[in-house]
Amino acid sequence: MQVKSERRSNRDRTEATRGDLIAAARRLFTEKSYAETSTPEIVAAAGVTRGALYHHFSDKQALFAAVAEQEANAVAEEVERAAPTALGAREALLVGSAAYLKAMQVPGRTRLLLLDGPAVLGRPGMDAIDDRHGNRTLREGLALTMRAGEMRKLPLAALTSLLAATFDRAALAIDAGAPFADQIAVISALIDGLMTPDQPA
Amino acid sequence: MQVKSERRSNRDRTEATRGDLIAAARRLFTEKSYAETSTPEIVAAAGVTRGALYHHFSDKQALFAAVAEQEANAVAEEVERAAPTALGAREALLVGSAAYLKAMQVPGRTRLLLLDGPAVLGRPGMDAIDDRHGNRTLREGLALTMRAGEMRKLPLAALTSLLAATFDRAALAIDAGAPFADQIAVISALIDGLMTPDQPA
DNA sequence: CAATCAACATACAGTCTGCATGTAAATGTG
DNA sequence: CACATTTACATGCAGACTGTATGTTGATTG
């Protein structure tokens, strides 16, 4: 293992620099906000110059998009890790919700994904990111539950996004000091209200 | 009626200038976004100089806060106007929801209040504004409904904010082209799920 | 009516973003 | 393996923007 950069392929260099930039930006975007973080700051933290940033990303927004995508992916992975495979639809939803709220408690994550994200990339932009990660699982889960007759039949896209919206707002509320249990209680009630009452034979 | 500014009291001047600035800012913030609107643009549209802006508002954010407050108030008034006084709790909620979604269709309003607002002022900041206007009515309505036994008892603050979150996301979805009916269908289902089934004597 | 204060206008300093240009190393080619 | 080309940056620059400090004029007050 050679410590110094003896001879690096271009692919390696790109990968390393891009990674450093995204990592540095992630740190600053979560510590402060998108608007309060300048590109000089980011490149200083990453140990490169602004030239490198603008070589790899078209602009500051594009770098932010890369960070957001990575964070959304991290959240989705944490949630899927917490949700055991075969579980009742209702239970899976509740476990997943709780896991999501937990995952969003990483400092700065709510601001990055729930405040700055929509403002910087637009709702459609953030939806596109979410659909590539967490929302997909949610939508598929809901579709399955509805087809199984365990849940009221409703427009899938709308149901997915509105449920996701409640999860998001709950995460922000917890961030602001609201009790975790209260948010879970309301989310549980909302989900229960959607389930079709099992008619005992 | 004298057309020219013959002799204006300071209070009148302040009121007029502040109003002009807020109106101009509102137009630009709704046409473009907060970030894409510069203070030189705003003051040009308002017919004053940046000196006037920074005399009346501590910074660009403060001007934005004033605009947001005014817009939130406008939305709340439209909703209250649409909601006839005495109506069943469930019906009042549904009518209010629809009115809210309608009111939010004014071009640029969703971005101003639902995207830029939280990002610029923070969630707590926007909550403070909302609580002074629309959310208050919602919360009081929910409290009443719950006390009347028509709705499941749940933590009031959490329920209010999570329901408001679904309304907000629905407004954004409609803005993005989603069918109004789909959003209403899901909102109706969510509300219905919260109502206690009336036990017929 | 003098003194003060409020409501601006003007000028300036510092910072930021995006781009254009320069350079050295890596890569492709005959 | 020499040479042309492309890649991965670094550096410098232009334009714009924010916030503040300072100046000026008209209203307000004792």
C-alpha cells in the first residue's frame, strides 16, 4: 500500500474528488443550510479548488442534488433494514414509519431533505429522488395491501405522497421538540383508519 | 383629491412604502422564487431604492416574512369564507380542505408558502405564521370534534400539524398536475378513518 | 422656530457564483 | 513508444448581490 498518490487513474481521481466534495458538502449542508454554505467553504473543506467543483458539477444545485440523493438513499436503507420481510401490512407500515422517523433524526437531515431539498430542487425534483428510494417501497407496500383487500382502495400515487407527507412533517415536528410518541400515535390512527375492518367469520 | 404628494404624514409615507414593497415582493416571489428574486429587482418594481427597503425591513428575510404572513392570511380568509358556520364536523373538515386546496392554486402560492417559506424561515417560523392564521381554526375545529366524541382522541398538536401536512402536500401535488379528485379522495378517507363510527341507538 | 427625528437616497465593502483560460497528467492512436 | 487529444483540475476574472454606513430632506416636537 503506497501512502502517497503515486499513480492514479483518472477514474480513481474523479471518484475520490467527487466523493470528497459530496462528503464535505454534506457536512456543511447539514451543519448549516444550503443558502448559508458557500462553494469556497465546501472546496476548502474538501481540500480542492472551486475549479474541481465546477468541473464535476454543473453548479451548486447539482452538488446539492448529489448530496440529497445520497442522504435519501441512506434513509431508505436504514428503513428497509429495520423492516423485517414478512409482516402484516399494518405492522409493516407502523414499523417502517417509526424507522423512518428514527432515521430522520440524524442532525441536519430534516432540513436537508425536507426543507432545503424541496426549495432548491422543487417538489418534482425531490419527488424524483424520493421515488428512486424510500417512496418506491412505500408505494409498492400500499399497492399490495390494497390489492389484498386489507386497505381501502384509493388512488395509489396520491395516497403514497400524502402518507409520506405526514411522515415528513412528523420528522420535522420531532426535530422541533415534539414528543415522538404523539407523532406515532397520530400516524397509527391515520393508518388504522385506512385499514378495512376485518370481518370475523 | 390631490394627485401629487402634497403633504404626507410620516405614518402615511411609511404605510404606503411598506405596502408597495410588500406588494412588489409578493409579485416577484410568486412569479419566480425567493432565491431568484433580488432586492434591486424588488425596489425597482416598488419604485423606491434599497435604502427604503433596509429602512423598513431588517433584511431580505424579514420582507419575505411579511409577504408570507400576508399570503397565509389571505388563504385563511378564503377558507373561512368558504366554510359555512354550523356544519357537521366531518363535512366542515372536508369543505375546508377543498377550499384550502382551491385557495392554494393561486399561481406561485404553493412555492411561496410551502417551499420557500419553510426553507427561508424554518419550520418553526412557518408554524408560527400558520398558527396565527389557518392552523388555529383547524386545531380548534379538531379539538371541538374530539371533545364531542365524534373523532378519535389524539394528541391535538400532532394531529393538527400532520393533517395540515397532508393538505399542503396535496396542494403541491395538484400544482404539479395531479388530479384534484384523487387528493380529495385520499383526504376524505383519512378524515373518515379518524371519525368514530356513529353507533346507532 | 429651533432641534430632533424619521424616511428615505447614495455610496461602498465584502462576498459569492459561474465562466474562461491555463496546465499537467492520463489516455488513446498509429 | 512518440504524439495528439482529452481529462482533471487550478487560477483569475466579470458581474451581481447583500448589508451597512453616511448623507439629505421633510416631518415632528418642545
